[in-house]
Amino acid sequence: MTTKSQLVGYVRKSNGGGALKMSIDAEAFAKTQKFSSKDGRQFVSLIANADKVGQILEGEREVTSLCQLIDQE
């Protein structure tokens, strides 16, 4: 089994600098794999590289990707 990374959006610092802003492509989000919790609610699991997010917070980087990892056979 292999894992594919699907780009869904980007993470950057907000204009005010006090928050992280996530810009998600609506079409890509609609195609993401979803999972259900025990109470029936649906969720989408997305990841961003923690080191790169840290670099954004420190001002060393402006943006990084927001992705979903998809297992493929």
C-alpha cells in the first residue's frame, strides 16, 4: 500500500499575525475522504508539516501546504 498526499489548501499567518489562516480549496475539500465519529458526525483529516508551521510563526516562512494523506492499494 502507498500513501498519496492530496493538496487541499494553504496555511499562513493572518494579517494581524495573531492567528493562522487556512485557505481551503472548496473543490478539493469536496473530494476529500471523510470519516464518521461514533455519534455519526463526519470529519475530514488534514495535515500541515509542524516544522513548516513553526517557521511561519517565527516569520521565516510565509506559507505551507494543507494536505490529506490518502492510502492507496
